[in-house]
Amino acid sequence: MSPIISPSELKKLATDNLIILDARTGKDVVQNYLEKHIKGALFIDLDNDLAEIGENAAFGGRHPLPSIEKFAETLSDLGISENSEIVVYDDKNASNAAARAWWMLKSFGFEKVQVLDGGMQAAEKEGMEFSSGEERVEKTPLIKKDHWFLPVSKLEEVENELKNDSATVIDVRDAYRYRGESEPIDLVAGHIPGAINIPFSENLDENGFFLSPEVLKEKYKKLLENKPENLIIHCGSGVTACHTILALDYAGFTIPNLYVGSWSEWSRREGKEIAKDL
């Protein structure tokens, strides 16, 4: 199953097992969801459902993963069972929490999980049905898992891989943040020494849709030529990094490691070197 689904494909999808998740973020997001969402879509919250925010971002970053037991409870509350087909969307071209939700669902063991290409705006243009208010859902039995299935890297592993030149670390933030010109979210501007910059926005065309798998495959093969095949992807806090992981999966690459702590952890950890390209 492709990890990407078009609005026209979703519109035609007829299955009793379909769960649509609205993963929008930002100010007044709950109210925005209640005012308008794809009919039947259930809200999933980045800060509360897709992360377990700690007291100190220097250890885990701004959006650490929740425990797998806590995520299992979230899935149960959303009425998700082992045979569910899941489609996730946001309003930022899947670059924000939709891709993070996709990664976590895949890492939990779901195979039938897709991200809506173009997000909420594309669904509107396609003429999909929208509704407002809360959606009723019956809680499902808890699915028990004891670990995440997709690979993750910790700060120390990222540091060692770079030191040994045994991995390619990709920073998917905007180029100005990578260069250290300014930093709108975290405390310090710059990047991890040795990381290369491939902004996640380059996975999309001018209309905000994913480039075709063929174009993405050729693009990344060229960008990663003569570099270590072991890939570690990071961003600011382990959220938009999942957009590039999604794009790589869509292009047919092996799903790479996610550095969940990302720049928000590295830049706060005492003694870690910070690079700038000014």
C-alpha cells in the first residue's frame, strides 16, 4: 500500500474499517477542528497524543515519543483496531503532525496507514464532505505492543555515527535555520556539525503535493551519491523529519532512522558543538 493517498482516492474509498485522523496543529486547533473537519475525522493532538513532553527538552527534545503503552490507549480511545485502515491529514501539506502520526502508526505495527496528499485544502478542492462538532466513536480493545518497530537514533548514536563517518545525517529544516541565520523556535541557531541540509519542502511540488515516487527516488539518489547509506533524519523536534521519512518510503527507500530529539535536544545539551554556515 502506498503511504500517500490522493483526495480523489480517499473520496472513493469505501470500507467499514476506515479511520480518518485530523492532525492539525497551531493556535485554537481544537476549536478549528470542531468548526470544520473532513466528515468522520477524529482529532489527534500533537502535544498530548503524539508526544509526551518532558520538563527539559535537553533530554528528548520538544516532542519526545510517548510510551508505547500510552499511545496504545490513544488508539483505543480513537476506536482504532488492528484491522483498521487509517488516513491522516493536516493543513500543512502533511509536513507537520500528519507525517508524525503516520510514522508512529507504522512504528506501532500498522500496515494500512496513509497520509492525505495536499492535506485539508486539497480535500476541500476535491469536494469532499466536511462536518462540524464532535464525532462519536466507540472505544476498542487495547492493542498491546512492547516496542516501536521503526528505527530511532539517540543523541549519542548520532554523534558517534558522524564521528565515524558511518551515517548521513539529514537536517530537514529550512535552509536559513540550518545555516544559523536565525532560529524562530529553539534557543540557539545553527546545525549539528556534519549534518547536511535537505529541506522537507523540497519533497513537494509548487502546489503542495508530493513529487512522484520516481522523481523523489532520482532526487535523493543524486543528493546522497557517495554518502553513507545509513540515514538519520532530524528536524527541530522530530515532527517534520517524518515528512522526509514519508517521502523516502514513498520513493521506495528503506525507512531510515528518526532522531526524535533533533535540534531541540542537541542545541540544548551542554557541551555539544554547534555549526553555522554564515
